[in-house]
Amino acid sequence: MTDSFAIDPTAAGLPDAMTAAGGRLTIDLAALRANYARLAARAAPAECAAVVKADAYGLGIARVVPVLRAAGCRSFFVATVDEALALAGLLGGDDILYVLNGVPAGAEAMLAAHGVIPVLNTLREARRWQAFAQDAGRPLPAALQLDSGMSRLGVACDEAETLAEDPAFRAAVPLRLIISHLASADASADSANADQYARFAATAARFPGVPRSLANSAGIFLDERFRFDLVRPGIALYGAQPADVDHRDAVSPVVTLEARVLQIRDVPVGAGVGYGLTFVAARPSRLATLGVGYADGWPRRLGGIGAAWFGGRTLAIAGRVSMDSMTIDITDLADGALGEGDWVELIGPHRPIEMVAQEADTISYELLTSLGRRYQVVATGADGVSA
């Protein structure tokens, strides 16, 4: 998530961004900081890292990372090399930066120069990093991911045995961490969690003295054995519930999304609304057009399904979501209660992100990371931290 257009609206003779934007995204940095603190306390004595891939789940690494560092976080995970390079300049000398998708061929020197720790995901990649370290004439640390049952990324457990038994690899590549990823941690009773735990623990034991990490956000809320030496929360930091059990005592909402009313109109019975005229007024109706659409990351599939909230009422989306706008039915509001230029809630205390994601037949991760670049971003609660 980046702030609205990189121009000075006042110098350009335009309204300020607060009044010009069709949507307003408020990020509660105090809630972000509190979420980290509560997750770290729950995970202790394991270290609590932070997953800040996808531009801190769309909220902006330049805004989020200083707050997490001020809260005590010193280990950070991103997905790709370009994310790692963008983040490296925001970190201190005692911070550790891991890149989960590993090191593409040809990027070894770049990662080594910036002190980025690649997460090695295949035996071939591990041998390539080893060869680069040997050619460089110095040990180069890495993390090693095991495929404990998700079949996505990671060295097969039997292949990992080859690395464990190779002193040349261990000398050239001092391992900072052994990790794996839980496929079903959000379903706390799923037997796959115990199966992955057992497979991971047995293989990680072949690398004595190397810290271990298995728990993602949801994994932190499984029993304490899943926490090992380091936990890697992502979505829970940003205020979405990570599991099938409500953990609002530990995870507070961080994001509020509002849409500005562009126009209000009255329509008669039988009037169609929006592309395809899929909504037809069954009564004389008052409609409000909002300045948020699918180009802003608001799912098109919410047309006729989703809603906004204002004045104590849920206001259904009438018709399809367009690229830059959508329409809501405000007939049940008192006359004059909502006017052009006012704001309605799309995500917030009355429309939690989990509810909206369920209506859109998706997950909070996708919804959060899809939010577009046209919102006016308001960051609150930084308390002196650069954000």
C-alpha cells in the first residue's frame, strides 16, 4: 500500500487528498504494535519475528516496519529478492532479514552483499548457495525450509538428511534457522498439524543447535510445542483473525476502510441499477454512489452480496461493483442522514474484515493485500515512530 498520488495537490490547484480521494484507509499503528506485543508474549520464550511480505500485507513496509522494530521485533521475513532489497535500508545492524522464496540463480552476490539470509527450498538451491560461499572464500549463512507435508516449498525430509550429513555444507553454509510451514493451522483440530509437527521435529533434530521455526499466525495459537524457537506471524499482526477460534483478546483490528459518497439519487419502482441492470428497485428507493470499486481492490463479486455501514444500519450494495464506484441502497436511512461527501464504512468495527472476506468468498489475506493505491491513507497511533 502506497500513499495517494505523488503530487502536491495544493500546488496543482486541486483539493487536498482527504477530500479528493474516493476511499479512505485508516491504519491503526497502535493496534499493530499491541498485536505484536501480545503475540510475542504468547510465544515467549520463542522469538517473535514478523512477516512483512507483499509490502507488509499491503499496509506499507515504510510505515509498518519502524513500528515493529520499536516494539522489539528483530527478525523479518519477505517473499522475494526485490522485497528484501526494498526493506534492507529500513533495518538496523542487529536485524535479520530472510527471503522465503530463496535465491534465484544469479542473485547470490546481491543477497550476500546486503546481508540477506536466503531460505533454501531445494537441494539444488542449497548446493548452489554452498558453491557460491566456497568460491567467495567465506561462510554465508542461510535458512533451510523442510517440506513437512504441505508440498509447496521446501527440501524433502529425506533430502535434508544429505545436507545434515555433509560437513562441507555445514561449514560453508552456517544455518541460522530450520523452518517449515503448517498447511492447516487455522483448523486447530486438524490431524495434519500433529503429522507435520512430528515430521518437522524429527528432521530438524538432525541439525543440532540450529533454531527451529514452524508456527505461522495460526500456529501460535496451537499448543506451545508448535512454537519451537521462533514464530512467524503475518496476518495476525495486521488485525485479522488467524484461526477457526476467535482470538480477539490477542488480535485487534488494524484497518478501517471507508468510501466517500459521490452522489445520491431517488429512483422509482422498476429502475435498474449498474452494469447489466442486475438490481431492480422493488420500491421507491434512494441510492448512494460510492467512490470505491474493483480498481481499488474492492471485490467485484460483492455486487448484490456485500454492504456498507452507516448510521446504525447495514446498507446493501445495489447492483454490480464497477471499476471506480458502486451503489448502495440507503432507502431505510432517515432523509438527510447521509449526504454527498460523507463517508461510509466498508471494513471496520461494524464490518470486520473476516465478514467481508466471507461474503466475497475469499480470505482476509487476499482482501487486505488487494487494496489499491488510490486511497487516502491515514496512519494513527505512531507515537513518534516514523510511519
